Amino acid sequence: MNSVHWELFRYSLPLIEPLRMLGQVLNERRGLILRLSEISHESSAAESFGEGEIAPLPGLHPESLSQAESQIREYLSGNLKFAGRSGDLFGSVRFGLDMAQRTMAQSHQESAGRNYMSTENETYKKQIPVNGLTSASGKQLELECEYLQDAGFKTIKIKVGRQTVQEDIERVRSARKILGDDISVRLDSNRSWEWEEALEFAHAIKDCRIEYCEEPLREFQRLEELHQQTGIPLALDETLWKNPDPHTLPKFGIQTLILKPGIIGAWESTKFWTAFAKKNEMNVVLSSSFESGLSLHWIAFTSAKLLRKQPAAGLDTAKCFEHDLIDPPFKLTNGSYVFPAKRPIANEKYLQKIAEGNSKITTETDV
């Protein structure tokens, strides 16, 4: 364990349009930034520092932002309840703490003259592909599909389950017609449908050549049956963090695991599920939980480091904010995220410091 100085900040990012998902309507995205600074024993100057984002999303995370804030304050203050075990923390808190620890380790690399992306005996990736995201309908869906195609995206994800089944069927058919055969199409239902609805939808889009449909059923126990009857390729998302025991998961017909590091927690949790997917011959896609560009960059970095095969990551959400937390902001180029030369950090003009102190925290080095 090393002695570090910690600072905790609040932030609020306004959205361009209200975000409607999972029964919630948000006009801004609020969260916390944890900054860790390691202090030299020879001087009072900080040798290195890292940052992590703690941003539970209402309706998605079981913990609230206020609960997450209370917990990270207790942990940093040495509350005996946790006894240094980050595994006892909420997923969003584990994610932010782990991110801060590991980016502090990256800072050591940078101070030694090494690029933060590099490791010994490894040629690092300069960019990763990202799937374009749309939830539009009608003419707007056509325009967005054309825009995403022109912007260089090779994979597009369409949110379904918010309208009638028939409307969603027509939306998928329309998008496939516009996108042709060169663009991969993913669907995400967020467990919106009962059995008969999912069955009708899956039969109707058989000829639309989708890569997978995420979580079409409220009853995840019937996913294998849905694949057996319709042949629809499936992906797990909510099921992984609501039923985290891998022995209870459906496997037949499941082609992909969608991993949200901001919910499942730390780097090691992502490694665990990646190994599980490899053993069961499934693909892995890393995805955000609507965090700022600081976390989007970190999830992209995690994907580049942990996945040998690099499918398009779910990181096309920065476009929803009026401005980003990092400067320059997280942005996509030709359907990909190109890693910047320097590790991005949060812009202080968007941060409000709420607490600080000193603590004994393990410095992570496996990056």
C-alpha cells in the first residue's frame, strides 16, 4: 500500500436533448471524479496522479449517486466496514476507484518516458472500432442511418422495444435496406418484451441479417428457447450484472457478452467475463453506461488491452452532451476511436471539489 492524497469532485454535464431510458428522463449527467496523487517522500510534489469516474445512472445502477458518494468517502477515510476490500463497494464506485488507481500507474509510465498505451513486448493498438447508435424512427431513422454510414461506421446499433413490435420490425427492415450488406446491425431491447412480443419480432426480422439482439426478453430464462424457435442470435447485457453467477446463465444461442465496466466494476471483473466468454466461444463487446469522455477513453483502453479480437465497442454516447468533461473532448473518427498521444484528464473548469484527504491505497500496475 502507498500513501496517496485524494480529491473528490462533482460534475454536471448538460444533455443536448433529454435522455429517456428505463423509465427515467434526464436533462443532465451528474457524477464524481476521484483524483489520486502519489506524494514523493523526498519532496511535497506529486510524482503521479490518476483519475476515475463514479457515475451511477438512474434506472441502470442499483445505487444512487448520493449512495456512491457516501461510500467512496467512507472507503477513502479508512472506514473499517470495507477494511481495504474494494470488492465490497458498489459497481460504479469500484470502477472509478480502480480506474483512478490504474491511471495513476499509467502516470508512472509517462514520467518514465513511455507512452501510456504501451507495455513490454506488445505493439499497442492505435484505434478501436465503435458502433454508431440510434434510437430514431421514421424519416429521422433514415437520415441517421445515412449519416452514420457516411461517417464511416461499419457497425450500427438500433434501440428497439420502445414502440410497438410492428413499428420496430419496420424500423429494422428500413435500416437494413438503407445500410446494405456492408454494415453490421445490432439491436438492443433492454428486456422490453414479453414472450409473444419477442417471438413475433424475432420471426419477422429473420431475413434482416442482424449481428445480435441484446436482451429481448424480460424473462431471461427463456432466451435459449427463443433462439431455438427463431434462430435469432442473442447477446447478454443486464443478465450479467443482475444474475452474476455464470453457472445460471443461458448459453445456447448466446453469441456475445456486453460488458459494462461501469456496472460490473473493476478491471478484474472485465477480465473474468472475458475469460468466461472465450471458454464458451462467445464474443465480447465493451460498452459505456453513459459516462463522460473520461470513462469512454478508459473503456476503449480496456477493450484494446483485454480483447485480442476487437469488435466495435459501444461508445457512441459522447455526442449526447453539450460539452465533454475532457478537453479535447472524446470524439470518433471514421467510425473509430483514435487514442490521443496523451492520456486525457478532466478539465478543472467543470469540476467542483467537495472533499480531500490522505489515505493508504494499493497502486495498481496491471495496465
